[in-house]
Amino acid sequence: MLKIKNLNVSTADNIQILKNLNLTINEGEVHAIMGPNGSGKSTLASVISGDPKYIIKTGEITFFGENLMELEPEERAVLGLFLSFQYPVEIPGISLNNFIKTALNQKQKALKLKTLSPKFILERIKENAKILKINLDFIKRSVNVGFSGGEKKRAEIFQMLMLEPRLSILDETDSGLDIDALKIVAKGVGRLRNGKSSFVIITHYQRLLDYIKPDFVHVLSDGKIIKSGGPEIAKMLEEKGYEWI
Amino acid sequence: MGSEKNKTLKEITKNKYQYGFVSKIETEKFKPGLNKKIISLISSKRDEPSWMLEYRLKAFDALQKMTPPNWANLKIKPIDLQKIIYYAAPKKPKYNSLDEVDPELLKTFNKLGISIDEQKKITGVAIDIVVDSVSVATTFQKTLKKLGIIFCSMSDAIKHHSELVKKHLGSVVPYTDNYFAALNAAVFTDGSFCYIPKGVRCPMELSTYFRINEAGTGQFERTLLVAEKDSCVSYLEGCTAPMRDENQLHAAVVELVALEGAEIKYSTVQNWYPGDEKGNGGVYNFVTKRGICFNHAKISWTQIETGSAITWKYPSCILKGNNSIGEFFSVAVTNNFQQADTGTKMIHLGKNTKSTIISKGVCAGKSNGSYRGLVKIAKSAENARNFSQCDSLLMGQNCGAHTFPYIESNNNSAIVEHEATTSKISDDQLFYCKQRGIPEEEAIGLIVNGYCKDVLKKLPMEFAVEAQKLLEISLEGSVG
């Protein structure tokens, strides 16, 4: 579903971050991307989802055959792309509830489908909140305002479950989470793992991968994928560090 | 990405003002010009008692000794009072039943989204509608009458409730107050009058809808609201005007009297024509709004200001009585070349008086928005409290937000707090929303609505949704 070919990406002040990167993700696959700080993991996530901060110099990104580079971030989202942000952004005065309703119905609108009824949305909210052990009062709070680190990540996964994306990119969703929260995140991912939805899991740690078994693990270093393989790579990294490669 | 944003900005600022149509209603109007003869004509046209004409002429004398205020942070082309038409009215101004109403007029209201007929049946909002110079329809009068509530046009009030009007008119905003108040007192043509008797809680929202239709006319309406002891009322006003290249003058006066223990909530959604994207045309909105609170009384002003080329407006409270409360909640949005200088005055005279000011400015395009507020604690105001919060949200590189808070405290027991912030919609916020499938336009609307939430939630339900939509329309594509 996602094909990245020879991708070269720079920042606005022309510092090259991704160098000739190649990656293919098929339906139903879970890919973990690991790598040292500054290797370009988050940049990759941002570029796929269309963050205007980065400039694509050369290369291709297609999603279900569509050239992503020609699409606005919201159009990519409508195609089923979701990013769980490393640093979720605060939107004061807008409840998580209202935010997710708006997102769902904007998607319906873009797909020329009927507006979802408040009742239908509420049912889904309740269902997903239960899976993630989220209190309904939490949904009434302003998006990410005053949320703890763990709450922010949980809110991201909640949005993921609501939007049912075809490809979810989890950018260090596990950072700063305790073991219980980690399990909840894994449960959320498990919920969508039905053979059709795919995941890119960006992480520093093996421990999340204990709960979400990846099909592939890639090691990103200095803007390039320097090693790809199965879950055993993550284990080796945990034991021996990046020096090992 | 930057250039794309600019493109959206350009496209959307071309967005047509949706109330900009002109209705083909037969109108009777005076020649332009301002003099004693015109004032006498206005008065006789309206069958006014002699005291009213005398009042008008005194105001005119006062006006001639005054000059327009120039202290506001506004650039205004000089206004020639002699070029304005002071009286224009639909030919058959007053109707006994809806069947008699000019179909063109009904069409107008339907276009504005207010079907008088439906309003009457469904929403439970009593409305008075003022087109150009006169009130054309007031609904629900009978229901209100049973409770002793008077809600009618100012002309009717002057005729039928002369004593009440005479007692209160000018008691809060005297014609000597300022240039535009004097002008209004001399030439005001209509507006709404509302009287809530002792102990009565008005069971429905009272609402006035103002519309300028004729070219070259000014609108000078006068609103007087008197809430007797321990009564309670919520009042809302809305306004629109056709799109015209010229600047039309609107100089209104609103006076509120909240007697002992009374509570008045006054909400405004101001959407006069703001001018085009080049800064041509638009309404000059110079409004004096003031209320007086006696013991234990409360006045709450809520305003959503999105229209007008120029807004000069400071809804204020005189907290005369002990334990009285004044509130001001404002959202002022400026886009393109709009200019707004708005805020409030809280004058604390009584003991234990409290006031709260929450002002949210949103500036986009090449516009300028200023908050100007005075909190005055008199020597007599023991234990007075004020809290002010003035926030500004800037969109794009070419707009300006200014804050001019004045605090004057003459009593050591007073506590006055002032908080202010200036912020921008961040690219990160926009990207976050877009990543969730919310396009830029809607994302901006969402973020601005969130920013204004503290004020929007103060609006009566009937207006809250309308106001939210209005904010979105006013700001579409304004991130450059």
C-alpha cells in the first residue's frame, strides 16, 4: 500500500535528513523502525503525512498507487493515513469529543458520504474509550491541554481507533509510558490489526515490540535504512546497541 | 506551502458577504442633510410629543459644539453629516398581521435567515425588526403583555409609554456624552424599547434585528431597556447591511437600567457590511452602549463583532449600587482592512462591586484590532473587584493587535487583576488538524472557535451556533 522510492528529504535550511530511502509496506503488515536519535525516524513519519516543514528533493511516495506528494495532509488522512504524534499539539477550547466528531465528518464529507449521526459517533466513542480504559470525562477536555504524557498518547490511540486508518504511523508513542499504558496502546493496535490495516511503529525500545509483534524491523541510521529483517533484529539491538550493526 | 496558503487567502477573502443584497422595497426618504428643519420633520413624521422634539433640538445644539472623537486607534475618512439621509422607511411601515407585510420584505427576512413567521411559532424568541429608520415588525407582543412586559419599537414607546421613556431616555447616556451620542439623540428614528416590571423574569429571549437597506442613509437607532426591581431579561440584537462602495454611518445608543436586584443580559452579534477586500465601503459603526446597576443588580454584555469597516464601541457598566456586578464578554474579529477599537468601561461606585472583562481579539488580513478598556474604582467603592483578561490572536503578517487597558483605583481595598496574551495559530496546530482530515479552512474555524469559547458560551443558545458559523465565515482562509 505504501511505497517509498529513493527518497531524499531536507529541512528548510537545506540540511539533508533522509538519503535515498526505500521502504515498501503491504496490507496487514507491521513494520518497526528503530534507530539512534537524529537518524530521521520522525522526519520520515512527518514526510509521509505531509508536514510542510520538510522539503522533498527527489524520490517518490505512493499510497494505494496515489502520488502522496501531490496531496495535502488532509487528503492523505482521508485516504486512510494516520500519524500518532510524538508531541501531540494542544488546541484550547475544543474538546477531544468535538475534535474527533469534526474529523470524522470532514472525512465523510471528503468521501461524499453522509454525515455520521451524533448517536452513532457516541456509540463508537464509548466502545473505544472502554478498550483504552478512558473515562468519558476525559473526552470532554480540550485536545491535549493539560494532558499528562501518558494521557496524550492514549488520546492519540483513541483518535486512531475512531478514524480506523489503513496505515497508522506511531511516532514514539511508547516514549514515557509505563507498562500498563504500554499494554493499553498495544491493545489499541491489536484492535485494528485485522489483516488489512498496516502499522509503522517508530520506537527506541524493544519492550513495545513485546506487545506488538512486528513483521519487519528496520534500522534507520543517518537517513538510510541500514538493516532490515524480522523481530530478531530488535532483540539484538536491545542487547548490543546500535554499535552491533 | 507558503504560496499555497497565500492563494487560499486571496481566494477566500474574495468570499462574498452573504447579506450584501439590496431589497426592492418602496421607500420614503428625506433629502440628505442635517439641520433643525430635518430634525423637526423626523419628529413630526413620527408624531412625537413636543418634549421629544425639544430634546432632539437640545441635542443638536450640543452636537454643534462638539467634534468627532479622535483618540481611538482608527484611521477614518472625515464624515460629512450633511451628506447623510436621516430618514428612510419602507412605505407601509407597520403591520397588524404578517399577511399585510410587503412580500419583498418577507423575502428579505428569509434571506437573512429570520422567518418572522417561524420565529413566532418555533423558537420562542420575540423579535423587533428595524429596517433603515423604522421598526417594521414586533412579534410576541401579546404574550409579553400578559406579564406586563413592554417590548415595542421606540416610536410606539414614545407615543404609548411616554412617561417611562421620558424618565429614562438619556439617563444613562446623556446627549452631552459624546459626539455620536449627541448625533443619535438629535436624529434617532427608531429602535427598541423594553420594560420588565418588578419581579418578572422574562420567559423568552427578546431580540431586535437591524437592517440598513437604502443607499446613502445612516442608521441611528436607540434602544432603551428598563428592568424594574428583581426582574430579569435576556436581550439580543443582530445587524446586517447591503454591500455598497460608500461608507454608511451607524451611530446607535443603547441604555440599560437595572434597578435593585435586576439582571440584564445583553448580547450582540454585529455583522454590518465590513467593506470589500480592498477596503472599499463598509459600515462605520459608532455605538455608545452603557448600563447602570443599582444595588445587587447585574448587567452582562456579550458581543460578537465581526462586521463593519470601523467599529468604535465600548459597552460599559456603571456599578452605582452596592454589591452590583458588571460583565463584558467580547469577541472582535477583523479581516481585510477592517478596524476595530472596542472594549468596555467598568465604573465602580458602590461597595463590594464586581466586574469581569473577557476580551478576545482576532485579527487577520491587513486589519487592526484594539482593545480599549477602563476599570475605574471610585473612592466610595470599598472592596471592589475586577478581573480582566484580554487576549489577541494574530493571523498572518500584516495585521495588528493592540491593547490599551486603563486602570484607575482610588480605593486601597480594591483588587484589580489584568491578564493579557497575544498568540498566533501555529503551523503545528494546523498540521495536527489537517493530519486528522480537517482541511485548513475548517481547522482555522475550529481553532478560533476554541479560542473564543469562553465568550461564545455566554451567548444564548439561539445565537451560539449562528455566532460560531459567523466566525468561520469571517475568517475563512485568513492565514497568510
